[in-house]
Amino acid sequence: MGVHNMICVLLAIVVSITSLPLRTQIETVTELSDSLKVIHLEETINNKPDDNKSELHSDLQHEENHNISDEILVSRNLQRNNIRPGMTIFSNEITLTPDLNAGTFTGVAEIDVRLSSDTSEDEVVFSFDGLNVNSILQSVGGGTTYEQPAGFDTEDGLLTIFTGRNSVRFNFIINYSGSLDSWGNGLYRGNYGTDTYLAMNLHPTNARRVFPCFDDITVPANTFSLNVAGLNYQNMASNTAVQSVEDGVTKFTPMINSFPYLWGLVAHNMNAVSIQFQNVIFYIRQGVMNQDALSSSAINSFFSTLTEWTKKPYEEIFNGQEERLHILAVPDVDRDWYALSTISIWEPYVLMELGSPASQRKTGLMKLAQALARRWFGYVLMPESWNSQWVISGLGTTAAFEAFRIFQTDPSGADVTLLDADAIFLSDIIQESLYMDGYPTINPILTSEEDFEEDWVRSHVNGPLRFKAPAIIRMLQLTMSTTTDYIQQSAAQMLSTNLSQLIDDALNLARGGHIGYEVAMPIVLGMEHETEYVVWKAFVRNMEFLKRFLLALRMIRRTVVGLEQELTFTPELNVNEPAMTSLVRGLVMDHACRSNYDPCIAAAVDWFRDPNDNTIVNPNIPADLRPAVYCTSVMIGGEEERELLFNRLSLITNGYERLVILESLACSQDTGFILTYLQETLGDTYFVEERSRIFKAVVQSSRQNLATALQFISINTNNIRQA
């Protein structure tokens, strides 16, 4: 069953369950039965419609060509607005002038506002947070004479303007200023080496931190324009093409009916990598070489697959968009990216050396596929409210996994280096979502609330929804599929799948208090001779929880022996083994060593040093074993082992191995070193994302280090807030 047809089936199922408001990029669709028509664009786009389809095709083209009157657009948006009922932004032109050296920016917002007649005397309200107003001027009724308003205030994330006038139309010129972020939110400055870049990532609720707007999923600006001044970068891209560059100001083409939270910007001096697929440009920083081949191949495959499935060419997703897709590999920030024509993605996900670990490919290729899928699932089809975001997120991730599966499929079965996408989806998405459901505090993916607070939106979009939504979509897909495309497994695979589900269910039920561990553990012991990833992932996931009850080591001793004999912790070098075997060995060895399993620790110690020069780290450690080997050597070693890793850190250019080393150093049980290491995360020694990863690794490494991390927080609370 093709993904396009599968999505139609899924939406038909959801229609029978509930009515969730969705829309296309222009047309509001009031219920899923209507949105189902949008999915059937396969039969209308780029083809002459037959008589039965001409009405739909004509309606979409009518809207895309913007033949609908301004009055109709204003009326629609007046009805949708949750921030200030009775008000809509007819046009919003933003000019940003960043000062990267000072870490600040100034902005000028020229906003045309329309009010309903029954609210024409009321104040005007915009989303506006963390910014400072320098001045405000207003004109009334579309006139050209500007005056100061009666007053304004900025409280609770809002800019409220008291116009002192009675009119259904106001034009405002708002001069304001703000600070550049460094963590990948809003308008931010990135750093690498001696160079910088500027980026803007507004999803889901950061537009309010860059310019006054309606930072809400319910209502767009009828026209949105972005200008950027004062930058001197070789490359600059946003949602739309550059319209002009005059006097140091880059003006991007205005976009009709655009949602501020979906806008993005990248400005940089990175090098373009040649990619075969038309209109896709992949950028990496200078000094990084021979790490882009796999990702370039993946981008070509994913882009082609998503275009074919949706029958929606990328350059036709949104009328007036920048037709080229700019993908930027950045070393310092890991944030999901939703803007239309730009993608900023963390280096460890996409820059892979020859012989890269299966664990990196598993995570990185999927992150890349998801980033590309958001071009279609988020623009061609978008939610009417955050409550229906789960549909978009679920469809996008499911489509991404299908693209990933195709890229990792060899029809001949001869290429053992490919990953099993179905096994990964089962373990990393479906079973992960079930694991989360074992906690009573888990947030539902639907809520009865209608006023969506910012904290709730962030938690919702970036939380369990990422796993639960695609899990639901895939299970619905399996239920409705009329083919066996998704259940063609060997008998051995079926047994492993069933066993992994039994283990996962038993331990989830025990964790929730529904059955005792004396019931669950005998089921777990049935995996003694298993070597499949889905089984061991289920086991390790739950054993991490049981560590605090001192049960993990006993279970490791009783379950890992068979795998150790079958796969060993000391595989032969230069042997082309299956990627899933490497993935399982790395997963189990890391868990076993952290659980103080002696044979694992002995193997890690043997691997750590170069057999020909014990003053350096062994460069031939199998890639998927490095997390276990590095962490174990630091955990049972001392300053000498740490120094060897710091020396290796200074020699490598690959972001993923760099991350493995930094996280492994957190395994040290030297309290003095851990405190110093955490203190360094408050400065510029490490990239911003690395700082958070180091802290997380310290917290997870041992109870002793957890206590040290809590002590560090209590001592450095103010410094942490300012970092």
C-alpha cells in the first residue's frame, strides 16, 4: 500500500472517531472529511481534472492565485482570533537589524490592523515577549498622518496599545529591540570556530520574541514581509525568495496568508555541498570533510520519495515560496525546524564518517527524514489548533519512517549494512510511547482546553506527542491495511517481535503496579538466547528504570550470557557484519558495563588503549562500542584515562564521536572532576547543545553524580539562568 493511499485510509478512520479541524496552507477545512479531499491532491495537481474533480481543483487554484477578496480574508481571521477577538493583522512588514557582536537586534514593525465594528474602540493587542518598545506611532483609517497612541504597556507576553480612537483600521510603526538567543530559539546567533551564523526558528511560540504579531496557530497575517539589514554573509535564505538587496537591506518576497511561527531564516558563510536533487543545497562548515556522502544520498532519496508520494512538488508547496531548500548542518544547536525553505539540523545527525556507527545512522537518518517531511506535513496540511497537532506530527513521522525504510532497503538483501526500519519503529516509537504511558503524569495528546498557554504548547509539541502520535497512526495503518506489506516477517522475526512486546508489556505493567515483578521477571528470562534489537531495546529501556532498585545487575547476569556468547564483546575487526548486529552489541554492552557486569568491563578495558601505543586511545575500537568502552574506562579509571580522551577530542572533527567522548567523561566517579566539568558548561568551552548533553550524562551516570549535579545547581542557580 503506498503511503499516499495509506494516509487516505488513516484519515478516513479518524473521521469515524472524531472531527478535528485541519486546513491546507490557504483554505480552511472545517472537518477531517473535507481535509481528506486535500490529501487526494494526487489526482488533481499537475493533471487536468475530470468533471468529478474540477470543483476541488478550481477552488484550490482560486485560493492559491489569491483571487479571494481582502474582505473575505479579514472576515475569516477576525473569527479565528483567540488573542484579541475582533482583530486581524492585514499586513505585517518586519525589518530586523542584528548586532552579532553585541548580541542584540533592533526591529521595525509596520503593521496594518483591521478591527470589527463592535470592537473598534477597544485596545489593540499583539503577542510580544522579551522585547523592549522604543516608540510607537499610529495612523487612523488608512491615513498617512501618524501620531502617538494614548498609551501602551507590555505585560504577560502581550503588547497592548491604547489608541484613543474609534476606527476599524489602524496602521502602526513600532520600533523595538531585543537580545539574540544562543540556544536555537527565536532569532539567534550561532558560533563555530572564529565564524558565526544567524538563524531564526520561531516554532512553536517564539515569533513573539522577535516581532509583534499574533503568535498563534489559529490565525495568519494576510500578508507577511521580512527584511534583514546590516548582515554581511555569503548566503542568506528564508521562506520566500530574495526580492531585492538595497543599501544593505535584504528584502524577501511577501507571503500571503502566512503564519509567523512557520517563518525561518539562515544567514551564514558555510560551504555548499553538491547534491544531485534539483533545488536542494546542503551546507557544512569549513574544515569538515568527507562526512557528507551518506546524508547527501539520503536527502536525494527522501526528497524524491516524499515528492512522489504526495504528488506535490516541493517548489509548489506554498505559493511564492523560495523554490530552493537550504539545509544547514550546524555544530552548536539541536532544535526541530519547521520553516518552509530552510532546515537547520545538528551536525551529529547528518555528518557521518566512513564506517559510522549504526546508532548514529539510526538516529541521524530518521531526524533528517522527519525534517524533510515537515515541508509537506505542516504546510500542505496543517492543524487548526494545537489540539490537532498530533495528526500532523503522526503523519509526518510515519511518512518519514517510510522514506527511511525505502532508503534502507536492498531488494536483493545482499547489503547487510542497512538498518531494519520496521524493528526500529516498533522499538523506538511504539514501545517507547507505551513505556511513557506507564507514568501517571503523562500528558494526553488531546485536551478539552481551548486557551492554549505557551508552556502547555511547548510541552505538548516537544513531549510524548512525538512518539504517541506516529504510534497511533501506524497501528491504525496496520488495522486498515488490505495488504500484507507491513507484516511480511520470517517466523524468527515474528517470535522476536512478540517476545519484545511481551517483555515490554510485562515490565510496563509491573512498573505501573498492576502486576508484581515476580510475575514479570520470568517472562524476561525467556529472552536468554535472543539477539534481536527489538527484544534487547525493550529490556534495556525497562532495566534503566530498575537500576534504582538494584535489580538490573542480577537480571543482566541472567540474560546477557547467551548474547555474549553469540555476538561477543570483542568482535573481529574488518568484518562486514549486519548493522543490526552492531546496533544490538553496542546497546547491550553499554548497558551491561554501566551495570557493573565484570566480563563487559574487562572487554572495555582491553579495547580502550591502542595495542601498539598505550599512550593513546585505540583508534580501531568498533564504532558502536565506543560509548561503552569510553564510559567504562573513565568510570573505573582516573585522570590518565580522562586525559587520553581529551587528547583524542582535540584530534577529531566528527561531531558524533565528539559527543560520545563528552558524554563518556561524565561517567567519572571523581566528584572534584565532575564539579569542574559542570562548571565548564557555564562558559564557552563547549557548544550550547553539548553543555546540556554533558549535564544530562552526569545526572544519568550514577547516584553519586546525580547528587553532585544537584549540588552544582544549588550553588550556580543564577549563573545557569544567564548561561
